[in-house]
Amino acid sequence: MRLLSLTLTDYRNISTLSFHPDECVNVICGENAQGKTNMVEAIWLLTGNPSFRGAKTGDLIQFHKKYAKIEAAYLDRARKQELSYVIGTKKEIRLNGVLLKNSNELCGNFLAVVFSPTHLSLVKEGPSNRRRFIDIAISQLRPQYKAYLMRYEKLLEQRNALLKNAAVYQNLAENIAVWDEQIASIGTILTIYRCDYVDRLRKAASRIYEGLSGGREKLSITYASTVFEDPFLIKTYDRKWVSQYREKLTAAFDSDCRQGFTENGPHRDDLVLQLDGNSARIFGSQGQQRSCVIALKLAEAQVLKAAAKEEPVMLLDDVMSELDHSRQQYILNNLNGMQVFITCCEPSQLGGLKQGKAFCMENGSIDGWK
């Protein structure tokens, strides 16, 4: 996967930008608030996923403008693809001139992995950030996963609405059984997808973290299910797993009624990160937590490459901060084969790079390094 060109119009602080990146490494240098992260974000949107900064649509459009536009050309298995993404009151997305229904249809077309300081929330904050990370990663590998996830969320919303109005529904147990069967079925499918992905991710991430730390620390990752005792045993879809899931919902029915929401299911599961057997969130230092996230992201790229038989584009926004020299060099030496975009304020951090080009970004404009 190679991004050939990127054109931005009225995107955040970027009025116009035309960029033809190097096929290997692209270092984007500049002071803060010049547009480096904005450009990385625009490239990420080509995957069909939402902004990694949690931005709303209106945030992406330059002040006093009606719309923003992203145009890109890229190589997908040696085939040139052209993509146009107009962001306004409505989104208009065209892939090779064909109008798509929504951004979900882009999933699986342009493959990328992004690291941003915002991703430190994967370690520092609650389970919802880690579930979102897994969901986005799987959606690039298996676009159908996103459809299952959206279906599950709608069913869960309907079940929770019934629970909140338990006093109104005299036959609530009978009514909710209809939803439980569907939720158990879709929830089991989501668990299979997630555990298959996490099993591959944790092997790669553990190996990468060992390299980052020079073998001084060990990262372990597991998937904590609120439904299944050992979710990694669930390899294929089987009615016995659906029945087990449904029984869990039935057993928690009274508790769910009191609370007004469903307490068990993939929407409550977690990705558990530990360093030498201790919680990375509670006991990890700032540098260790950053290394955990970097290991997850580099592992995500490896898993994506193995499944898609193609290198994803790597987007690294301010990745070198708070890392010692050896960890910086490990990252730089493990990007071979991928097209990489790295942003930084201080170019001396990237002295270990042997190839690629450096660019200067200032006031939303980009130019070759002077």
C-alpha cells in the first residue's frame, strides 16, 4: 500500500495542500499548530474510520467554509486507486468515480495504522478506548465485522430501553427473551472475531515490546470477557456458545432490571495489558505506557500485513516524545517495507533514518526540507 498523492482543500487550518510523498519514509517537521497532525488525520480518514482525535464533522472544515475536501491516489496491490472525500452537511465519497453510500464502504480499501499521543488513553483510561481500538483494527481486516458490531449496538439499545421501562412491561421477561437470543448470537460472533484478533496481536506485541525494552520487561495481553470464562476456547460459531451467552443474560436479568442496562457482553469486555504481571495502567511509567501503545500499534501493522498480504501505511504522530534513544532507534529500524509518515518538532530525533525525505510544515503549507 502506497499513498501517491494527497490534496487537501479547506481542511482544518489547511487552505490548500498538494503533497507527493516519498514511497518509503516521510518526515514532517514543524512547530506545534502548523498542521502536521491535521494532515496525518486526513490520511487516516481514507481508511473509512472516524478521526482518531474524536473530532466531529464540523471540526474538520475550515472556519467560514462550507465543506472540506480530501483527494488521494494510492497503490493497492500495484493497482492505482483514486479517492475523493467531501466533508460538509453531508459526506460525499467516491472511489474511482463510484459514489459510496457511506464511509463504512471504505473499510478494507486503504489500509493504515496510526499512532497519536491521544492513543495513550489505551493504557491510561478505561476499557471503552481499548474496545474501540480492537473494533477499528478488526474492521480493516474484516469489513463485515463493522456490520455485526452496528447490529449488536442497535439490539443492545433496544434491550436497555426495555430494561429502563421494566415497570411498564408486565411480560418483560417474555419480551426480552426475543432480544436475548439475537444479542447472544451476534455477541458470540463478535467475541470470536475479537479473540482471534487479540490472539494474533498479543504474540506480535509481546515480541515488539521485548525489543523496545531491550528484554528488561515483558508485556502480556489478554481478552477479559464478561460472558465467557475462557473466550479463547471459542474458535468457531456454535450453538452451545450462544446458549451459554443467553444463560448469562438470563441469570443477570434481575440485576439488569435494577440497573437499567445490560451488564454483560462485548460492550463491557476489556483488553488487559500487563507489564511483568502488573497493570500497565496503574504501575507503568509514562515511558512504559507509551511503549505499550507503540508495541500495540506496530503489532497491529504486522497483523494487518499478514492478513491482507500487503504493507499498511504507517502514520506516526509525535511518536518519539518521552522515549529514550534506544527505543527511538528500535522504532526507526522496524519500519522497513512500509510507507511511513512521521511528524516531529525536533528533526534531530530522527537522525537514525537512512532513507526517505524530510518536509517542513508551516501555517498549513508543506515544502521540501530547507
